[in-house]
Amino acid sequence: MSVSSKPKLQLQLLHERHSGLTPPLAAALAEAAAVCLARHHESPCDVQIACSKGISTRFVEFNSPDVRTRNAWANEIDTTENGAYGLSLAAIEAEENMVAVRRAETLTGADWYVAPIGAPIEDLEGCFRLEVSGVGTGGSSALAARLRQKVDQTRRGNSNLPAFAAVVGFREKSIAIQRVSDGE
């Protein structure tokens, strides 16, 4: 199957679909994701997403970063974190029909609040927490270990809202999304 015949992971213009993102923030998250992906791959590339529905493959297009962009994102930790935010938000939208509505507060065990697409949001009651992390190198075992850490972190968070944990493996071109419950 050619890349263009696969479903697309919409990394660009996230702010148009996610009310919790501004245009500059959405652009920065997409740019960071592009820098992380370009360390190992060329655009477009396939990304495998594992979630509650099973495993799917989508293609993602990104701008190849120039020297100035790579220099702006030279801090590998910050870049990986922000790039993981961008890809995780795009993936949770595509696979779980959720969009970011707000950044989460410290100690909630999450980075974002997400809600079903089109749901009216007057307060956070109908929201889910989303904890995100990224792995720049390492294989599937590193991704699985980080996902377990993020699930545990989310369970310990100071919030009673349900949650998801997501980890992006940039070298592996994979995103793992797990719904978190107290009994899992």
C-alpha cells in the first residue's frame, strides 16, 4: 500500500481542531515533531499507532528542518517532549476521537485535558487527562517501559478524571496510547 493511500496523521494546523492550542503553540509542536522525526526519517513516513482499537498505520508529512530550525530546537529533551505532544495529540484525535481543550496543571499526573470531538466543555467534568512522553532512541522495549512509567505516573496524579497515557517512539515511528484505570 502506498503512503498516500493510507490514512493521514494530521500534524499540521492542530489548533484548528484542538481548542486548547493556539496557532503559535500548534506550529511549535509540529515543528518539534518534524525535528525529532527528521533525525531518523524522511517525510512522508508511516507511523504505527497502538491504542484501544488495535494497531493502525497512518502516514505523517512534515517539513524537513533547515539548520536554523534544528538550531532553535537543539535541546534534545525539550524537543522530544514538544514533538511528542504534537504527535500524541494528532494520534489521540485520529484514533480515540479526542482533542486537547486545556493544558493540565502541575501534579495532576497529566500534560493535557482532552475531550471527545464536539463535546461541549463548560468544565473539566467530561474530560480525560492525557500524559505524554517521547523516546528519541531505543526500540520497542524502551517504548513499553516508558508507557508503564507514564501509566503509573497518571495513576498517582492528583485528579479523579479518567486518563490516557501516550508515548511516541521517534526512531521506531510508533505511538502507544493506553487508557488508564485503577485496576489495570
